[in-house]
Amino acid sequence: MTYDAPNHEMVLFSGATWTYANGSWTEVCSGSSSDPRCAPEPPAASYLPMAYDAADGYVLLGDDGETWSFAHGAWDERAVNLSFSAEYGGE
């Protein structure tokens, strides 16, 4: 989960995508949603690191060499695949 400052909402991914704003949760993408913005979606996993990228204006999520961005209610699989060295806490 991370905070999307420009949109004033929390974004949670748990196999489904949820946003929290103005005191309520909204399911954006459920994995089985027919909303075309929801395809593709990141794979469901027990732990996915997530952060808001203020410079580029989207939420980033990464898992096992995959990088995803979330903006305007839609996921996009990014072509950038980064691995972090052990010096910075990666494997």
C-alpha cells in the first residue's frame, strides 16, 4: 500500500486493486473485472513492494523482475526490470 499524493488516496494491491479516499475504500480492479483498464494486472502475491513516484506521477509496484505502474485507475506493465544489489538490501 502507498499514498498517491496528487490524488489524495491510498492505493492497495492485494491481488485486487483498492483505493482509499474520503473515508471509504473503492475496489478499482478485482482481477476478474470486465473493466478494460484492469487488463493486464500485476500477479497476485503475498508481498509486493510499492511506492509512489512523485517525479513521474504514478505508483510503482515490483515483483520478481516485473515492474508495474498504476495511474488514472489503470495498471501498465513497464519494460524496465531492475535488480538491486545486496548492498542496498536486495538479493
